[in-house]
Amino acid sequence: MAIQIVGVIGCGLMGSGIAQVCAQAGFPTVVREVSAELVEKGLKGIEKNLARLVEKGALTDAARNEVRGRLKGTTLLDDLKDCDLIVEAIIEQLPAKRELFGALDKLCPPQTIFASNTSSLPIIEIAASTGRPQRFVGLHFFNPVPVMKLVEVVKTIATDSAVYEEMVAFGAKLGKTPVRANDGGGFIVNRLLVPYLLDAVRALEEGVGSVEDIDNSMKLGCGYPMGPFTLLDFVGLDTTYYISQIMFDEFKEKRFAAPPLLKRMVLAGWNGKKSGRGFYDYADPANPKPMQL
Ligand code: 3HC
């Protein structure tokens, strides 16, 4: 079955990026948020990204209009009933995802494929809320979605092989490099990335170096585009803390345990760039000030 119409649930940072790349790849895309304000906010973000591409000459004005024409924002789940594939990118809470997919399962015909963009919840536990776990995969994108070239295509113990191959091909049609990952905690990227980020916090706690020096070390010594603290602030400290808890629960290994400093920063509401403060203070966004311990 060829995918023709894509549905995206959630038009936040990840959902809007996913909707954008689907529409840019030529798929009519319906993106749903819970309120008209959030639909508008998400679509505005996409509009800004497209404008940047036109300015740079990476997209013609006519192509931008075609992308716009393929995108439809809605607050109604019903508007997704004709989609061939639905990608979920809502809040990282298992009960919310299970409830959503339970409703979609009743709404959509049996052939519709379901995918979750969760970064760390077991896909099978979400899939089990539907009567079609064989047509359920993980499609894990990376922030910023329009820029990052990877998509992890996650297969559970129940995913049908033909559906899985179709999703791998779909990832490639989006212009991403699809990698095949099993439904183990954190898949591939977070399995490696999360212990690295947590180790950076442990190094800071132990006085190995300052925020700025540790960031510069990994940027300039290893060629990473962002140092670990800049990346933590970018991903969100709350998000990283949440993922680490799920992974610790899965593996019971110390390397996945959140360091006390990370936990305390999250408790203080210092969630990174989005909250104005994390390992850097963004009071002057053009000149973030590193935290001094
Ligand atoms: N949306 C769309 N495009 C964006 C963007 C955004 N939010 N942010 C940057 N860009 C584009 C810019 O327009 C620019 O395009 P151009 O090269 O065609 O002109 C390009 O990206 C580079 O941007 P900048 O020059 O402004 O800045 P940088 O060179 O510093 O790149 C970055 C920004 C791409 C974010 C780079 O710093 C980077 O790759 N950082 C690491 C990001 C990363 O590791 N992401 C994964 C996080 S983990 C995750 O998402 C998984 C989850 O489960 C935790």
C-alpha cells in the first residue's frame, strides 16, 4: 500500500517539523492540535522556516505555495480519518498516547499505519492500545526536524515486516536517512546520547571542567556541532531527565541515572533554552551566560 495522505498529531516543535518535511516531500498532510491557537502557532513556525528557505534560494516561491497547499491544520481528529499514515508527536506521556491511539483505532480504517515519534517510551506499549499492533512503528525524528537528516524507524516484536519496510521507504522519501532500530529503551541515538549528556553533568559536578570548557572541548576537540550543555539546553533538561528515568527503569544501569544536579535544575524549573535558563542563562539570547558552579 502506497502512502498518499499523511496525518500528524501535535504541531509543537517536533510535530510541526514532521508536518513540514512531509508536505515538502509532496504528501498532502493534515496536522492536528488541540486548539486553534496551537494550530496557528505551529503553522506560523512552518511558514517562517519556508520563508527562510525561499530567502536562501533553496525553495522557489511557487514551490512554497505548493507546500502550503498540501498542509492543512485542524483541531478535529475526524479530519485524519482518510490518512494512510498517522504520525503522533504529542506530549511524552504514555496514558495520553494510549488514549489517542485508542480513539484513532476506532476512527481509521484497518489499513491505516500508525507511528509514534516518542523518544523513549516502548513502542509496543503504545501499539497495544490499538487492535493493530502489526501496523504500528516508531518514527523517531530529531530536532530541528527540517535540518536533521536522520529518522529512526523502530520495529516492535509485533510489527509486520512489509509495513516496516514501507516505513523505511517512507523515511527515505522524506529525504531522511532511515536507520533500523529495535524497540529497546532509547532506540539507537538516545541509547548513546543520553549517557553522554548525563556524564557531562557528572563531570561538571565533579569539577572536571566548567560548563564553557566542557562544551568547547567536545565542540572543538571532537567536532560536535554543539557541546553537551548547549545540547542539553536545546533538547530541554526536563525532556532529558524524563528520558533518563525511562531508560534507568528499563536497564537499571547507573549510566542512565540522572545526576542530582540535573534533577535539581529541573525541580527549579531551569529546563533550558525554552525556559530562559538551564546550563546557560538566556536573558541576552545572543550572548548566553554559562552557569558557574
Ligand atoms: N528549523 C529549521 N531550520 C533550522 C533551524 C530550525 N529550528 N535551526 C537552524 N536551522 C537551519 C538554518 O537555517 C541553517 O540552514 P543553512 O545551512 O541552509 O543556512 C542551518 O540549519 C544551520 O543553522 P545555523 O547556521 O543557524 O546554526 P548552526 O550551524 O549552529 O546549526 C543546528 C544549528 C543545526 C541546530 C546545529 O547546531 C546542530 O546540528 N546541533 C545539534 C542538534 C542535535 O544534536 N539534535 C538532536 C537532538 S536529540 C533529539 O532531537 C532526540 C530527542 O529524542 C532528544
